[in-house]
Amino acid sequence: MFTVGGFRPGSRASSYVGDATARGHGTSSLLSPCPSARGVVPAGPPCHGPPCHHGDVASLRSSVARLLGRGGAPRPTAVADPTGVAAPPPLVGFVVHGAGGVHPASAHIRVTGRMSALAASGAARVAQVEPVRWADGTDTAHLDVLLVQRDAFPLASLDAAIERAHREGTRIVAEVDDDFFSREARARLVRAEYDPDRLASVERLVAAADVVVTSTEPLRTVLAASGIPAVVVPNAVQPGLWGTGPFRPDPTGPRRVLYMGSATHGDDLALLRPAFDGMVDDDGRAVRLEVVGVTDSDADWFDRLDLPEGATHYPEFVAFLRDNAHRWSAGVAPLTADPFNDAKSDLKFLEVSMLGLPFVASDRPSYAGIDAHGGLLVPNEPAAWQQALRTAFREADDRVAQARSYVRAERLVTADGDWRGALGL
């Protein structure tokens, strides 16, 4: 049994998620009351009485979903079983990078957290799928929905999986939260030596999917320009990962400002140099930028805080941030004027707010509207950055309270809304 999205064995969600590889069975070593359901090994005692037809019912239910066509229209959640025995909830298989509950941050944020919420709601059974085994039929489980994130399905096996999904009536959902499609983005990926097969996998997936899910309106527009309709499901945070804050920054030494991100943000980091080089707050206290991730280089105008071993796993990364939140007086997100950046989401605003820090960001489409919820938006000019940071220091409590109230009310992970609609549940 593995964990998904923060749920541990013994929690309700753990009864919905099985580790197929470890048990040597199909994808879903889970949740069927009947051992003859196709590819499903029961978690409880065997059923008795007349033969059951759960596999046939699941296949019929999935076929109905595919006949509804692309675009996310909901399908019936139950189909009458000819034996009168209630069919089990739909089975949703997901393909992401990583396994055993250890996944890249994007998988935790976009997929596994929501899968945990879906399982806990009882609306579906969920299981991580080993893609090659499902594509070649070694994994015999019938899936009502197959959700694939980004390029997680190996290109060499993808056509076989698509053919099987069509044959069995499995709904294919592609989850894409970055721009892999615009000319500028593709040029950037080439410069970063992105594997061509991974890019081809994304393209093939979205072309075959019954519905494509993405994270922002600008990215939906990018996809539409390529002839790909998509459903927007905004990013959200898992409440169980975050503390209650706000934190009181260390009153001694320089004020520190957090900038966290991946190694693709070197150009964005450079925007901050003229703002932080020699900056002081209203009381003349030095202000230093502290970088987590972003770059492996050192410079005299910022400090690097290295991640401990294991903290690249997203829940551990969040725990690391919480443990160090007292170091920082604000969080920032600089963004250059770049189409790739403009398609990104406001996730950093959500994370920094839940961390208990005021937030300042470049006034770019990614962060449009956060100023209505306590965030600060600035043009990419040094004086504007300095003024906004001083405002954030002075008004930290009020701004954090406003931001956290918004996140808790509207941007927490749930199993409802557009997410379930995209899955066809």
C-alpha cells in the first residue's frame, strides 16, 4: 500500500489506493467486493452468491462516457447491474512521475492531492497505474478513467494504451500545466535540452485525450491556438500540509525575503538584483534576498538556503519551508515578460500566503487579481519593488490574513467542481 497526496495507511484514502506492482496484481488491488471483477483483487472478504458482472457494468459505464464526447460532460455515476448488485464506484487510474507516494511537486499539486480527496469522498476508487504494464495488457484492470500528467506516459507505449482505452471505453484525461505548445515555449525547451520523446508524448496524449485539463486561462488560450480545447482547473493547495501562521520574522540581523523556484528561473532572479543590491527597510535595516532552489550559483547580492536531503519531495519541501518561515519577512515572485511565464499559475501566491508571509510579484498575467486578496503587484522596476516590499513589511499581518482567508475559502484541494467534471464523474 502506498500513500498518495499525504494520506497514510490507516486513513480512509489508503483503502482506495493499491500498489499494484508490490502486490503483483493488476492496477487496482483495491475496493472490489467481488474477486471476479476484471483485474480487481478484493481488499475485503470474498463475495458469495451468484456470479457478478461488475467488470461488464464498468465497461458499459465507461463506454457511455466516451459517447458523450470530448469536452468534460459528466457521465452517469451508476449503471444498473443486471444482477441487482450495486456496481462499485468508478475506477480512476492515474499516471504521474514517481511512485510510492514520492512524486515531483507538480504531480502532488495537480494530481495526487486531488486523487486523495476524490478517494476520501467515496466518489471513485483511485490507483496509480504503471503505464507500460497497462498498455501491454499485463495489468488487466479495467479503468473507467485514465488520467495522465504531462509526459509521464512513455512515448513507445502510448499508442497501445490509447488503442486499449478506445477498445474498453476508458476515458482519457490529459493533465498539462505548462506551455509545451507555443513557438516560444518550444524554443525554450530545446535550449534546455528537453527530451524530444517527452515532448512528443505530450503532443500525442493531448491529441488523443477525451478532455485536456490545464491550470490557467492563458494556457487554455495557448492550447486553443493549437486546436486543443481544454478545461481550466486552477491550482489549489492541500490544507493538511500547511501551518496556521503567520510567523514572526527574526527581529535580529537583516530582513530576509524568500524567493523559491526551480532552476528555470535564472532570468527572473536577475530582475531583482537592482532592487535588492543595498536595499534597507523603513528603519534602515538591511534587506537580503534568500533563494531556495532557482540557481546553483552564488552572488554577493543574495544568499542561498540549501535544501536538506529528501526535501525535494513536495511534502518534505513544505515542511522545510514551515520550519524556516521565521527567517523571512515576505515572499517574492519575479517574472520576466515571456509567454512561457505568462501561462504559469499563481501557485506561489497560494503557497507563500499559507506559509504566513506577505507576497510581492511582478505584474504579469500569472498573478493577475492577487492584489484583490492581499498580494502586491509591481512593474519590474527597482524602485517599485523596493516600495512594495516596504509596504509588505509594514502591512504584513493584514495582508496575510486577507490572503489566507481567500485561499481557505476558494483555493483548497477538493474532490468537487471542474475537476470531477473533467474526469466525467
